[in-house]
Amino acid sequence: MKKQKKTILVTGGSGFIGRNISEFFRDTATVIAPTHAQLDLLSQDAVNKFLKENEINYVIHCANIGGNRKSVGPTDSVAKNARLFFNIAENSRYYEKLIHFGSGAEYDKRRSLSQISEVAIGESIPVDDYGFSKYLISKYIEKSENIVCLRLFGVFGKYEDYEYKFISNSILKNLLHMPVTIRQNVYFDWLFIDDLMKIVRIFLEKNAKYPAYNITPGKPTDLVTLANLINSCSEIKSDIIIDNPGLNAEYSGNNLRLLAETGSFQFTPMPAAISELREYYCSIIDQINSDVIKKDEYAKFCTIRPQS
């Protein structure tokens, strides 16, 4: 007898991660990714009704408010992110498992986060709305039975917002024969989107030992190194300009818990990931809005760390 496909509800299906998830699972599962018009996640009644009337096996929660350079001004992210999550979580009887994407911001980005471990959650409670909303959700998940939090630090890949996301933005600047400008160098724990998809599949198929995991390769890479890698896989050599000296606060997580759970997952080497992403942009270069790359409007919102 042919095995019946599982049904996956993907929230935020039009976003960077949600779009990749829908594409990744479409051949092996029945993927439902309703638009806002089809399902208002901020409405408790609408979510209750949707989950009750549809046979859902898994929920992958990608819908999210704030947490990026485009989130300038009030976003009400604490209330909205909490409501997006709890409207789904309180209906856990209607599905087998919920995967929630957390953030390294939960550890409080006022300090340098260098290979920070999951046990450090709560040592310093974030004061920014986005980090605090993610922190509150994680504390709830700690007491839940069928919800797991996958904490992300720096995911990159196709479909991300190339207007401000560093790797995609820099690849496009290179293809457009522009310099790559770095406001201040910093080490991030970058995760290739293809690797995230494979990790999500692992967590859908098994019962996780812990409620939360840092989803990182555990090898932070700085922006200057990334810019040089982009140059190395291109016949075009962009000038690399650094506006401010020194290093900004590191943003990386310890991944030992993840490796123990997944059997030492093999991450895509950074040069290979960048090369693959560059090939993707080469294939759609005629669809790119080059004007927004040239304006670089969101660079001014980068936070600069004063040097002592």
C-alpha cells in the first residue's frame, strides 16, 4: 500500500523561509500555505476554525513581525508575534507537531553572543521588542510536548530580501560591477537555506530530546571573508570598502546539541553555498531591481559598535 502523504501547514509561506519550505516539501508532502486573505493568523477564531476543519499533521511556523532593517518605527512585534504563535499553539490537539523558528536575539543582542549555548537562555532578557517576543515564545515552548524551537542566527539563500541581506546584496553588487561596502566587520553564524530545509525534515521525522536548538554550523564567518569569497567565485572583482574600524558584536551559537540530535549533520561549505547562490542570481539577473542595489537604502540602519 502506498504511504499517504503528510499534510504540512506553512505559515508565512510567501516569505523567505516559508517559500523555501513550501518548495522543498511539495513533492513529499501536501503543503498548505494560505495567504493572509485566506487565513488571518492574528484572528483566534479564524485559526481555530482552520485547524479544526483541515487535517494537518505538521505546522511549520514562519510568519513573523520585525527583526530586520526594514522594521523601522513601531511594529507592535511583541503583541503580534505572540498572537501569531499562541493562536496556533493553543490548538495543538489538531496537529502532531509544531516547528517554530526562534532567533539568536532571544539571548539578548545588547551583548556579544559568541558560540552561545541553549542553556544561556534567560541569563540576559532582551529589551528589544523582537528579541523579547521570541524569548517569551521560547519560554512557553519549554513546557510544551509537541513544539520545538529552532533558533536561527543568520540564514541566507534564494528568495531572501536582496535589498539588505548581506550575502545576496553583495553577490548582486559584484554582478553589477559595484564595490561591496561593509559598514563594520562582524562575525555571524551563517546558515545556508538548503541546510535549514534538511534540518527541518529531520525534526519533523523524529521526536526531539530538547525543546530548543541553535541551528548553526558553529563556524562563524566575518563579512570581509564573505566578500572575498564572493570575489573568488566571480570573474568580476569588487572593491571591498570598510566604513568603520574594528569588529561589531559577534552573533553566533553553540551547535553541539544540534549535532548530537542529528548525528553530526554535514553543513554545506561556505564557498559552495555562495557559488550556488551566485548561479541562482545569474539566472534571474534580468528580474533584479538594480536601482535598489545601487541606492543601498538600508545600509544606514546598520548599528555601529564604538571601539575602545
